[in-house]
Amino acid sequence: MIYTRCAILAFASLVVVNARSLLPSLTYTLIVSHVGYDFLGNFSWETADDPTNGRVNYVDKATALKDNLTFVSDSKFIMRADDTKKVAKSARGRDSVRIQSLDAYDDALCVLDLSHMPEGCATWPAWWTLSEKGPWPNGGEIDIIEGVNLGQQNLASLHTTPDCIMSEVRSQKGSTESTSCDASVNSNQGCGVSFGQDSYGASFNAMGGGFYIMEKSSTNGVSVWFITRDSLLLLDGEPLLDLVLLSTPDAYFPTDKNCEYSKHFDAHSIVFDLTFCGDWAGSESVWNASTCAAKASTCKNFVDNHPSEFTEAYWEINSLKIYTPSF
């Protein structure tokens, strides 16, 4: 088995060496690696009202650290929801965390090593990027990890200004859910792609997590890969990025004449958040269609009165690495 793996990797390396001369745009250089305490100095804790109308109270950094909603070690960064208190009717919602990077990136490759993502009824976590310049949706939004309630499949999407359309069939492993990226139509559904099983929620966590990789490129478009920890695309526990970039992504959003990069995208900040209920997880049709409805008549009631249900509602990040083109 070890010999077979080594042989495959050796062959793949030869393929990459040959392909590199044909595809120089695949060359990236690491510019920043966020691990543990790095997050505290390179992200801001956002406290504004949730734009998706969630039953959430985003707290500042000092409060998050004091209440253990944010805690760090040399090798881990964790953000979580409060799981100890009921929520008063007059409150904004359950305490949680939303952070945004202080720096923004245009063409970039983002590599997230994630051990655990928030799971459970009423949860709506997301790892995404948005235009630093804005105002939204100018400059675009890229949702890399997103899902709700007890879902097991990730959804990656773009949200843009008008005139950004994706073809139904394209070079990706995921399934096209919607083709118009225009945030002003279809209740801001965006153009989404659903991933395979175990790419989200409890099943993702049960496998020990994995890697999510997003390429945002003015020439190649936007691509997202989910890499499991037993993938042949890893060596010594780290992604072989040249091989990843040559493989078929789980979600692919070409920026061609139907969605020109220069018209819809610019430098993006990076966001992690965890909201509850809101326009998606808490919509009556979505809530009632899930087994969560057996626990509470409404999503809001569930969030307010069942704090112990949120013990698994946390992000556990091993690292976030940002690469930019070398040329």
C-alpha cells in the first residue's frame, strides 16, 4: 500500500513538472500563514447586526475571549456559540462570533485546514470572502463553506451584480443548483454548487475534518476543492497544491464573457461567521422540512430555549494559508 501510494505520487509529480511549463499560472507563493494566536492580530471581531436576519448576537473580541467564545493555543484557533444561557426575548440572539480579515486579496489561493465546523439544528456557519471596497454586492461575494441545520453537503456559491451567469454543465465534481449569480434575483440565491456527502456538518467532523481550498483568479475563475484527510492529494498531511490545482474542483465558476472578472470581482476580505436561523436556516419551509422541527415549533424558539444543543456549534481551525501568484 505504501509502495503504491509512493508510486502514484512519483508519477503525479512528473505530470506536474511537465504541466507546469504549459500552465505557469498555477505558480503560487505563500504570503501569510495564520495559526493559533495569529488570528487575534489579523482579524477584526464584527458586532453589527446580522445582514441575513439571524437570531444572533455577534460579540466583540474582548467579550469573546472573556466568555470563551474565542480561544487559542499555539496550534489551534476556535470560535464558538454560547451553549450555557437561554436567550431573552429582548436580546438580538445567541452570542456568537463573526471575524473579518484586516487584509484583502485579489488573485489568491486560500487553503483552510479545518478540524471541526459548526453543526446542529438552527446553525448557519459560513467561510466566505467579500469585496473590501464594496458596497455589497459590488466586487462580489464567494461562499466557500456554507450550510444549515443538519445538512451533510456543502454549498459553494457566488453572489454578484447583474450579468454573471454560469452554465449548467461545466468541469466540476459537484452538482449545479442555480446558474444566476445576480444577488438581485431569486431572493439572493446566487449561483450555487452542492458538494458530495460528508463535505459538511456532523459527517465532516466525524472524519476529523479536512481541507477546503479556494482559488480566486482573474484568468482561471473561481474554484473550490474539498480534500479529505485520506486523499492521495496529501503528502505528510499537507495538500500537494500543484496536484490539487490540476484536479477537477468540486465547484467551478468560470469568469468568461458570461461573468467577466473585472466587472464583478476585486480584492476580497476573508470572513468566518456562525449565525442562527435567519433567512435560510430559519425559514419556515426549511425548518419544517428538517427533523429539527420535532425539537421546537420554530427556529427562534429553539435558539432561545435550548442552549445545550449548541455544544457542537464551533469552528476549530488548524491553519489558514494565503498564496498569491508568483509572477
